[in-house]
Amino acid sequence: MTRPRILVLGTGGTIAGAAGSATGGGYRAGGLALSAMLDAAAGLGLEAELVGEPIAQIGSQDMGWDQWSALHAACLAACGDPAISGIIITHGTDTAEETALLLDLTLPAGKPVVLVGAMRPADAVGSDGLRNLANGVAVASDPQGGGRGVMVVMGDAVFAAVDVRKAATAHIDAFRGFPRGPIARVTPSQITWFGPPHRADAPASYAWPQSLPRVAILTAGAGMDAKPVEALLGIGCKGIVLAGMGQGNAPGCVLDALAAAAKAGIAVVRSSRVDEGMVERNVEVDDDARGFVAARALGPAKARILLQVLLANGISDPAGVQAAFDNL
Ligand code: SIN
């Protein structure tokens, strides 16, 4: 039987991190080459052929347009290559949810695309990187893995890009899904999917943009004034995502300034700074009157990515932006 061929795109992160000590505290994310990780994976006896393609060797705090463009192009080429069964992206955990959502919005859903990372560097005792990679291989090779959009595999769980977020900074069980939990449980030898693929053979939802417009996240805090809104408009933001209190709220002066911005054509999306924040329209804030959009279950970081993609695709009116958040 021929083994499935999996393209592994390396970007760095802690999964490619080296501490130089199995028990030390400090380490450098992205220090190890992808080839070193694939050499280690070769000893695991995986039922797949892994083909490596380095994209970057960085901590994911530096992930941006250049790396995203290269990832998107490589994924698109692999989606059209009948020899490739699935795609794995090794990625830092800090911004995995942003890259996952951006690719989820802009890639066809036919083949599995899986981000994997690690919370412990590759040379740390109890490192989780190779396990997450082996689990990613199981998902990317599974005939049931396609048609589910981009996924993140961490801690023996599979999350959909729309749901996933990093919810802890220290332990290996650091990722959570909201509003849905994991869509599958996985080990290197077994996958239990909790439902059927929902996007089988679906085309990309949005075109890959020429660039991403400037959209900022404004975190609300008690006692703040409206000056940060003025500052963001002053640097040319085309959109503002409010990381609001509770139901996406903010002091009255801030909401007034954001409403004025919305009236002037700036897209304003209300999300919540609360970890499991669900922001619905017109609950505490009159979105209809103020021209705002409610982010629903998307947290600030992912709401920013969706808004950037929408604006880049010419969708900027509050009704159109709201429909995209509603239909995610
Ligand atoms: C990073 O995101 O690159 C550093 C943290 C990690 O990978 O866990």
C-alpha cells in the first residue's frame, strides 16, 4: 500500500525551539531547522511520507504578511497536486489561531490543512512537539480529514480554526475551542471525529488579498477616555476591533468616538476581552443606532483577521460585515 504523502511547511515556533538543556527555563523559538524535526519524525514509524518545505524559522510573534503569503501559495499549490494527501504547518502557538483562520477563510476545503505546535521546546524533557506532529500526520492522512477547513492539532485534540484559541501559557493542554470544543480526539494511531465534514469540496470563502489593510484592536479598560480611538484613526486604521468589557462594552465616551468613526466609514467590530466572550447584536450596546458589528464568538485576534480579509475583499458596510461574522 502506498503511504500518503504529506507536505510539511515549517515556520518555527517552540516546536522548533531549542533550550540547550532538558530542564532549563529559557529557549529560542524557531532555532531548529525543519529538516531536524523531520529527521526525528523519521524514527517514529509513521504511516506517511513527509515532504518538508521550510517557509520561515521564526517565533510566531513575528508572523505576518510575507510568511502568510508564502504559506497560502504553498498550500494552494499542494491542494492542486494529486500526489499530496494533506498539509501540515509547524507553527508557534502564540499566533496559531490567526494563521489558521486566515488560511481557513482563503483556501479551498478539500484537503486537510493542519497546524501543529508545541508548548515545550524540542530538547526539553517531556517535549510535546513530536507527539503533536505525529497526531497532525494522523489527521492530515485521514480520508475523513478533508472538508473540515483548517484545523489546529494540540494536546491530542483537533480544533477547527474558527473555534480555536490559545487559553494557557504554561501547560501542554493549552488550546481550547469556543463555542465548540474539539471536533476530534487524536493519537498517532487513532482518530475519533465528533461529526462529519461540513465543507466537503467547498471553494475558498474569500479571495487571497493583494495586501491586508490596517485594522487595530482597542482593548477597553475602566476609566479610559476616547484618545486611543483618535490615535488609531490618526494612523489610518480602516477598521477597529473593540476588545470590550463583558458583552463587548466600553465607557460611553469610547462608544461615542467609535460611533463617530463608524459614521465616517471605519468598520467597527465589537468583540469581548473575556476569554469565552459571546457578543450578540444590540444586547447592551445599540449596534443598529451606532453602526457597529457584533463579533459573536470570535475573540479580538481572530475578529481582526476576519475584518482585514473582508475589507480587502471590498466588504466594509456594517450589514455585509455582520453577515460574514454571523455566517462563519
Ligand atoms: C511562538 O509562538 O513562536 C512561541 C510560543 C510557542 O510556540 O509556543
